[in-house]
Amino acid sequence: VPLYVSTKMTKIRPSFFAPSADEYARWCLRWVGHDAVCVPYWTHSIQSLAARFLPDAFLDWWFFRCFLLLREKAMKQQHLYSK
């Protein structure tokens, strides 16, 4: 499950489900040594837990759709900048 973090590179703004990079780093450092799977940010834990109860086929469809839309947006931007 992709879980977002707000960074300058991604241009994702901080929100309920996308912490700032500094905030995420603080949560990550608190998590060190607790478990093999690292899902330190609390809203990401909620998303991860919810995803465990959904069928894999649905998750595959959902993420394919999300990433396809993201790709289309990036290609449009690339086309605009290449002119």
C-alpha cells in the first residue's frame, strides 16, 4: 500500500494522511527496534490495517487506477513543458 509523505520532490502538501517529511522522520525514529515492518505514522497504520481486510484483487485494481491517473497527469505536464 503506497503511503504518502509530503516532500518538495512529490509536491504533496501535508495533510491528515500525508505528514511532512520532518514529522514522518520523527515517527520513524521512534519506531526503530519495535517491529520488522515499519508503519510508524499513525494514520498510515490505519490505512495499512484497512488494506489488510480488502481483497487483493480490489487493491490491485484500485492502485492500478490511481497510478494510471498519476501517469496520465505526469505525461500531460511533460507534454506541456516540452513545447
